[in-house]
Amino acid sequence: MTKKEDHIALFIDCDNISHKAIEGIINELSKYGIVNIRQAYGNWTKDNLKNWEEKLLEFAIKPIQQFDYSKNKNATDILMTIDAIDLLHTKHIDAFAFATSDSDFTPVVMRVQAEGIKVFGFGEKKTPKPFMAACSQFIFTEKLMATSNKQAGEENPSEAPVRKSGKEMRQDTWLVNVLRNAVDHTMDEYGWANLADVGTYINNSTSFSPINYGYKKLSNLIREIDLFDIAFDEVSKQMSIRDKRLKG
């Protein structure tokens, strides 16, 4: 199971994240602890951030003003990075979260990770892979927006939740390798691996999240992808899995 975090600091790059995603981001982070530091960065004098104003009040997010000192230079990124590093050394934070689709934050994420602190990443599907890979876990905001709309009874075809089928996931070489590698490293002498241990190994070694494939839980994704035999212990209430390629 994922460790509960006590204190989470959330940094939002409002130039690169839709205001529609913030509810899903807060809900997701609340699974792991209290998001007691919430800061949103941008030039609030610009009209393109007007939609954020209501969300800042609704979710008790502190707006951080940063003027554009020159063209083609994102002063917001620099300030956000400075504040994150300052917080790293002055406050006890169990986890950081960066909401951005900008790869410029990759170095700061790697710096935080070097201190042994988990980093959650949130961004659009266009987010460069280096930033996604640097995070402990990365979730596409499109998935969170779709879930929020569904819960609110809203329908938006462009944000409709897409759950990957077993066949589609089996064709995803990266995903298949992640799952099989995790089982290989956590299985017992008979090839069975506790699903909780598999999940922990995946969280420690990749930025994978089942949400990006349309599943809330790893167990549901495992059932659908149909690559593993499944055993459930009624006493311990734990699931174990074994690669179907193993015989006997």
C-alpha cells in the first residue's frame, strides 16, 4: 500500500495547467495526505488567468504574482523553482507536487527526489517525457478533468474518460515491461508476487499511474490486461499475481 504523507506542498504553474484540472489534482493528492501548502504562480494582471480566480478561492490556493520582466523568458518558472528549493530546506515536507506541462521543472524535481522526497507530477499529455520520468508518479490532467466532469454530471466529448482495453494495454510495450519487471523483482520461489509489493516496486522505480489508463486501482488494471494469474487470500484480503507465461 502507498504510504500516507503528512504534509504535501503543491506548486501550480498556471500558465501551463488548466483551471479545470485543479479539483482532480487536489482530490488525488488528498489520498496521500494533507495538501497544506498550495501556491499558484502566474502574472495575474493577464486576462488568460481570469478563470483561475474562482478556483483560488474555492480551494484555498495562494496566488503568487510574477510579472513578465522580458519576452521569451518565463520568470514564473524561476520564482516557482526558487520557492520550491527554499521550502525544501526550511520546512518539513513529506511530498512535493508540481502541476505543469513544462519540462523546465525537471531539474528541481530531480533535486527534490535526491533528498528522498516523493514528487507527484501533473500535466497534459503533451508534457515532455523527461519531466514525467523524473516524477515519482505522473498523472495526466485530462484524466482528472474527465473524472471531475463525470462526477458532476457534465459531459464533454473532448474530455471523455477513455479506459484502455486489455488488448490495447497488452500492445503497450512499456506498460507490459513495467508490470512484468515488477513481478519478477517481488515474486517468491513459486512465481507469485503480492500485489501490494508489486505496486510499491512500481512506485519506487517509475512514474506509472493506473489513472492514465482509465483505472483507479492497479488491481483493476491487472484484471483487465489479463497477463497474470490471480489469487486472492480471503483471510489477509490480499491479492497475489503470477505471470501466465510460467507453467506449473
